[in-house]
Amino acid sequence: MEFNPDRVWRNVRQATTEDLLDRITVYRDGMEPEAVDIIEAELRSRGVRPEEIDAHATRCEGAVLRSPDGLPLQCSFCDRPAVVRKWGWHRVRGRGPVAALAAVLPLYRPRRFWYCAEHLQDAER
């Protein structure tokens, strides 16, 4: 896929500062260098200082879960980095007889979900 700086700028301008901090710290290794430059420029324009970026990176460093190959894992419910993996209930939707049964009787099965800090609080309520 070809890098499109205009599309990246539009996306970055619409993103929250917290999202941009996650991208520039946690997800940085998987990004195009040009995208990193754009995000850094946007954070500067929002008044975010390099010390704040470093502090965010330090907070995330030990908390974010990573795959065996070292990539950060993402929340099952949003784009934030995952900090916990827990069991939850997944509503089964299928085709054929499973779908017919699920339409009459809700079917759930246990499965593991990845949670960011915000969705973990929602899950524990």
C-alpha cells in the first residue's frame, strides 16, 4: 500500500491526543517514518512536549501486553494497547442451524479478550 501523507494528516488531525501518544510510543515500530514525523508535528502543534511523550512511553512500557514476536497487542474493543487478557462471554452468531438456534435462544461461549485500561474498568463493573 502506498503511503498517502494527505490521508495521514487528515487522520491525525481527527485523532485524540491520547491516541496519538499511543501511536508515537507503543505502535511506533510498525509505522512508516513519514507517519511518525506527521504525528510528532501534530503533537507539537497541540503543545505536547517531548517530556510528556517520554512519560507516556514509560507508563506504557511495562503495562502493554506483547505478542511472542514483540508486537503490542490491541484491545478487542478499540485501538488502544491491551494491558490485560481475561475471559469473557462471546455471543455466538453463525450460519445454518446455529444461526436458527441463536435467533431463538441466545448462545454464548467463553473466550479470551484483550482489554485496554478503559475497557477493563467497564468489564469489571
